[in-house]
Amino acid sequence: MGKCGGLELNYVSDVDVLFVAEPADPDGDCEGALRTATTLASSMMRICQQAAWPVDAALRPEGKDGPLVRTLASHQAYYQKWARTWEFQALLKARPAAGDLALGGEWLGIVSPLVWKAADADGVVADVRAMRRRVVDHLPSAEAAKEIKLGPGGLRDIEFAVQLLQLVHGRTDPEIRSGNTLEALAKLRAGGYVGLADGTAMGEAYRFLRTVEHRLQLQRLRRTHRIPDDDDGVRWLARSLGIMGSAEKGPVEAFLAQWAQVARLVRQLPKNCSTGRCWRRSRGCRRTRTG
């Protein structure tokens, strides 16, 4: 799930996962299989935490209040009856990654159609937009101004825009179903759901922000998405990005200007991006599609 599912991991990312298990014998002991699988999953998470990277299973059905491992039938029942919009949105990045890949593929074959069925429901667009607003509202204003991931004009704005367009148009167009943000954006642009100029600008903004994110995390190998408060920290960041400044602007001023320009561009994404409709304008959109 998450960045791992989308093949977008940072150097110090945690790995978001779901676990599914079935008895090796179709007529075998299901409860026993789940107990064994839960022991294996818990051990794997603990070992990875100590030796490599944190493994986070909080995106599973019912979150931390739900069982760590479920059967195929249990996953299916949950997503059919109780899953919320954000959970289907998260499934856009899901892929089988480890263990019994055939079982993982069977799981994906069950949940994927439910994503596109859920996208037909009333209120999906409003739900996604409301969730994005809640993320921003929960950030202290001083933090939001420095946040390249969750703040206004940050990575999350681009990811939500792409995922919303996928949810709306992926119901009828399987070509745009991808867990990787840049790949999905390219497919949306090629399919005419995003104007060529807008799609290119979004891609460039995403690459810039992700590169900034990588540099910040590499400095001290810690998970952060916050621009430093002090000039020395910003100067280091700018130079790590190859931004040396000019006679008029030093590296600090040059980086801050470029970041402000990118954030402004992302905030000014066409209105239709936040409603899930296609760009029906002359900015390079080759097709006209209904929203």
C-alpha cells in the first residue's frame, strides 16, 4: 500500500501493508491458519523494524482496531459493507508485494472491482475533497507554511488530484488505473483527462517536491517533510538540489522563490481537477469527456 505499493519509497519511508491469509488446504483449519499467519506477520514487522524499515499495517480494515490478518472473504465483506471513500482511494496503490503472490493476486482481483463500484456512489468527489481539507485544517499554521507534503501546494495536493481523477474516470477507462503518481498522471494526460500543459506542470512540480523530500530525509536519515527554519539549513538544502543562486539572489532566496512558485502552481490547479472533471479547454487536451 502507499508509497511502497506505488513504487515511490523514500530512503527512510515506512512500508504500508495489508496481510491476507488462507489455509493451504481449502478444507483446512481457517482459524489456525489465521493464528499462524498473524504470528508470522507480527514477527516480520518486528524484525524489519529492527533491521531495515518500519512496517505499518494501519491501513488495514478497521485500522489498528482490526485484526492484523484477514481471509479473502473477510476482506471482501469489509470492503463491500463498511469501507469508506478514503479506504478505496488507498486501494488505488495496492499491489501484491511479498509472500504468496498468487494469493495476493486473488485478493487484488476481489477488491479492485469494489474500488470502481464505490466510485459510482454519490458523494465520492465531496468525500475526497473534504478529507484533503481536514488534513490541512489539522496542521498548525506555522507548520503548514513549511510542509512540502501536507501543506497547501504540497505533494498531497497533487496526489489527491490525480487519485480523484482516477476514481472518477477509471470506472470506465482501465488504462488510467495505476498506483504510481507520475505514471497515472501520464496516462491521464495521454487519455485527454488532463490538458497537456497542466499535466506537464503537475509532473514537474511533483518531481521537484519529491526531490526536496528526498534531500531533507537524507540529511539526517529521518522522516521529515519540513523545510528548515534557519538559513543554514535552507542553504544546505538548496545546494543539495543544485540551486546555487545568482548575483541578485543567494541560494536561500533562490530556493524559497522556486518553492513558492511550485506551491502557487499546485494551488492554482484548474478547478476541474478538484471536482474530478476533464479539462475541456484549448490547453492541449485532445479529447472532450464528460465529468
